[in-house]
Amino acid sequence: MTRFGKYLVKVCSVIIFLIIGIFFFVTLIFDGNSAKPIITKWVKDHYQRHIIFEGDLSFNFYPNVVIKIDGFSVSEYQQNKKFASAQQIYLSTPLSALLKAPWTIETISVSEIEADIIRFDDGRTNIDDLISTDEKASSLRFIINKLNIIDANLKFQDNITSKILFINQLHLTADLLKNHSLSKITIDGIGRSSQSDSPDNYVFDTHLLATELQWRDQAITSGPIHFTYQLNTASNNSNGSLSISNLFQDNDQLKSEKVELNLAFQNKQYSLAVALNTPLAGMISKRIWALPEIHTLFTVNNLQNPSATIKGESKGKFSLNLATETVQINNTGTFSESQFKSTLYLSPFSDTNADLYLWIDTLNLNDFDQFNPEANVTDRKELMRLEAIEQTQLTKKLNLDFLNKLNLSGKIHIGQLQIVNIQSHDIQFDLQSTQSNSLKNH
């Protein structure tokens, strides 16, 4: 070995020795709490929020890089009021994973989060400043092998609708989080909702499982997605599941070959089961979404009379245009011995009025008597003595006043109506919204 080579080896050995010494020196004597003022100032300068460390901030560099924060809170934007807090944040990764790009973090765990998320009267939220629009920041390349959020408690307050949603005991696990992709995510939580002017608040339990998620430029693709829920109120309860087969993007179109929805609803008198499946199609740039081939099966049962059951089936399509705020639903189907065809048009859907056009080929109200055992016997006997029924009597019998409360405009046409032993033909009701909507032809 040349003299130069020997000197080079000695110099490199000294440098390596110094690096190792400094590394262990920092590991042994560095107090993470001394970094608190630096972090506090950085958060205030960049986010205009105050951060308070309520416990220790500790570092460990060997054998793994570990950062542990025992208790901290963050203020609202430009305020001292507390926005969110966490009992503990834990980060761990091998040192070698930080020596090459992209950085890899083995584990991040955050426990006992509490946060209040608010939508104000003008539509702003108290997290708008935290949602980055910086292209450079959003393209930061990193990998998180495991992300755990344990026992989060969130409060969503909507000042526009006066609703408050609480989500408690929220658990989230995410695997292999990369830039614009996620291998697997599971979310479990329970919650309750309240509204200032509604006494019938509800509680719910949810579970979400999604795999192979990718997102970029407002487009999302994924493997199978499964969502289940159970919801209870003082007067009824329901549960359901939603499954979405592989989402995929083809240029500007986002599609799924199959979406399956199953719902069950029950109160003290009735139960309703609905099974729906359809493809999904969306045009992202135009903000248009459609369910082009909806197939629905439903069953209604009278819990007081087990033999009282009505089954139905329908096929149709649904379209939603977010740019023009337009919803249109077209449907044809059967229930019991009745047949129907309907069109519901709503635009803009930010208003509370809509156009409804409902055509019923045949409607046999006798099928529904088994669901109303307390029907007025005197009225039925009077109808049985009639050979025909007038429009005013029919309106009273059908009791369509509730449609006016829904601000519906349009028409309801019944080709053939059967009540007791009476048949009537070509019956039509004109619906007029309380806001006097003009009828539209579609």
C-alpha cells in the first residue's frame, strides 16, 4: 500500500471513530426537552398556531431512531384556544432507513387524540390552513410501513346545519403508506349525532376496510373497499354494508364494475330490507357521476303480522352533476301486484324543492291493508257500497298531503287503481311546491 493510501485509511478511521463517538455522545446526553422551544417557534412561524408540550420529548438514536412525545396540544389558528391534543406520539425506524431516499419510517403511533373540527357559518373550517396546496410539499417522498391511530375522539361541529357529530374510540391502521398510495387501511369507530332542534339523535358503529388505494390529481383507484355500519335511534335501528369492486381510472373516467349496497331498517311495526347492485361511472373533470344500471330488490314485513309481506324489484339509473347541481333518477319496477315508473329531477339540489313524475300502471291498495290493521272500518264499508270513487274521495283515501310538505312539483298518474271492490282508471294528481316551482318537461 502506498504512503498516500496509508494516510487515507488513517484519516478515514479517525473520521469514522469521531462520527461513532459523536453519535453515542448525542444519544447518551442529549435531552429532547431542550428542543421544545425550537419546535414551538417553528410551528408558530409556519402555521401561526401554538404548540404546548405537556410531557417529555425524548430521542433515541440506537439501535433504532425513536422519537417519543408524552402529551402535547395545538391551538386554533392565530388563537390560544386548544384545537387538538394527543396523549402520546411514538415514531420508530432503523437508522439505515433514513440514509437513503425515499425515507422509510417503520412505525408511527398516535394515541388518545382529541380534536374539534368546526365548519363556520361562512363555510370556512378551522383546518383550512392545515390543508396544504403546495405542490412541492404534497410531492414529498416517504414511506410509512405502519401507521396506528389509537382511541381517537373527534367532534365535528357544523354551524350551518346546527349538527354535531361525535366519533369516539376511533382506531385506524394503515399499512405501507407511500407518496399517493396506501396498501391497506382499516377504520373502526363508534359515534353519536345530535341536532339542536331534533330530539331523535342517533348512535352508530362503523367499520371500513380498503386495499391498494392510489390517489393523484383528484383521481382515486383502489382494490376492494368494504364499509359496514349499524345505527340506532330511540325509535328505530338500521344496519348496512357497502362494497365497491376494483376502482380504476381510464383517462378522465373513474369506474367500478360493481357496487353492492345492503340495507336493513326496523322499527316497532315494520322491517325493510334492500339489496342494490350497479356499476359506477364518473367523469372527473366534468364532476359527473352515474349509476347506470341499478338493480334493486326490497322486502317489507309487518312485525305484528308475520304473514304480511310485500316484495318488490326495480331497475333504473341515477345521475349526479356536481357542476350544475343536478340529480336525476329514473326507475321502473314492481311491488306486490303493482307496477310503477318514476322520474325524480332535482336542480339545484342545494334547494329543498324537486320535480317528481310518477307513473303507476296498476296499484292495488288492498295489498297494503295487512300493514294497517287499524284502518278505519267505517270508511271501508262505505267504499264497498260505492260502485265508483270520486277524485276528492280518492285524495282523502291516499292522503297525499305529505308530498306538499316535501316541496315537490310534478304529477302522479295511476293507470288502474283498486280499492276494496272498486276500480278506477286514469287518475292524475298535480303536485305544486310550496315555493311555486314551475313544472319542467323531461
